[in-house]
Amino acid sequence: MMAVNTQASTLAERVASVRQRMAEAAQRAGRKVAEVTLVAVSKTHPAATIQAAMAEGLSVFGENRVQEAEQKIPVLGRDAAKWHLIGHLQSNKARRAVELFDVIHSLDSAALARRLDRICEELQRETLPVLLQVDLGHEATKSGADEKSLREVVDAVQECPRLRLLGLMTLPPFFDEAEQARPFFRRLRELRDGLAAAGGFAHGPGELSMGMTHDFEIAIEEGATMVRVGTAIFGARD
């Protein structure tokens, strides 16, 4: 596996390296890299850095916090890229999230689904694509719906006329050895496949948003259709 070089290389070189690593991982899994969307995690990085990333051909950006995104997205342009909310969404930030983001990865409860749907109606937004965040690691610091409540939340989303359930997302525990994340990615794929068989998703087999800088290659091998990569693209944060 290629070593991550996030310090000495330029942005262009880092982007090229990530794309190459994605292609190699897809090839190992017998997949096409075109099946995997690269979400560049731009949290904590200023608008100028994101603009430079756009110049390198990146077009999908992930932000963790609504408050930070609302300082950058209007500067860069709401339609300049696709904006994904990948961090935990507090209910009191839901309205602004609906205004700012194209996709929300972190839906984690039936109550939040109903709130987002009501806001979409009030703002006359026809559709809001969402992914359901699943808590597989059971860490106190991370959010997500428990496996046992998954079906309940899926049913709630399906009852919301303006929400479109695209797929599932997870954030496994951090392991020094990326291979240890594989069982979590595999389990999310199994859950996705089960829901897809029951017609749980708006379109097709359902997206899998999983994998970050330290483990995205493993995630691709296990079926990821979206990888959320920050450090390997933008370099280490101060």
C-alpha cells in the first residue's frame, strides 16, 4: 500500500496520489474507480484552499460543521461545487443545513428526518438527499443510529416525501492498522445490501459512505461508493 505523503508534496501531487490510490484499490477489488465519489473533506481549511482544490478538478466537498460551512460556501458559491455535510447535525442547525448542503451524510434519527422534511417543505426545497449514519463502533464520542433502530429510521425517511435516502454512512473507530477497520466496512455493506433487497433506497443498490485518509483503500475494497478524504488531499492541519 502506498505511503501517505501529506507534508512535502503540493496540492496537485496529493490529489493525484489519492486518485491513484483509489484506482489501485478499485482494481484490487475488481471494481471501476468511476463507481467511487471522492469527497474532499475541507473542514478547517479556508475558502482559498478549497478554490485551489477546485482548480485541480475536485468538485465534491465535505464539511463537518454548519457554522463553518456558512462562512465559506457563500464566498465560493453555492453552485460552485457539491457540498456534503459529513459531521453530526444538531437539530437547531437543521434549517441552515437544508439551505447550504446538497447531501447530508449524518442523518441518525427518525426525529431528525421528520424535522428536515418539515424544513424542506417550509423552504420549498423539493428533495433532500440523505444518508443514514450507522453507529457500528459504539464510541461515546460518535453519533449514528444503532443497528437495532435502523429499520425504524429507514421507515421514517420513507414516510418523508421530500427526503431521498441514498445509502448508509459509518465512521469506525480509528486503528493504527487500517486493516482492522475492514470488519466495520464489511458490516455496513451487509446492512446496505439487506436494506436494498427490501427496497430501502431511493435509487438502486444504495451508496456506502465510508473510509477516510488512513483507511479509504480498505473501504473501497469493501464496496465504498463515497470516500471522505481530508488530510491526504489538503495536508495535515496545524
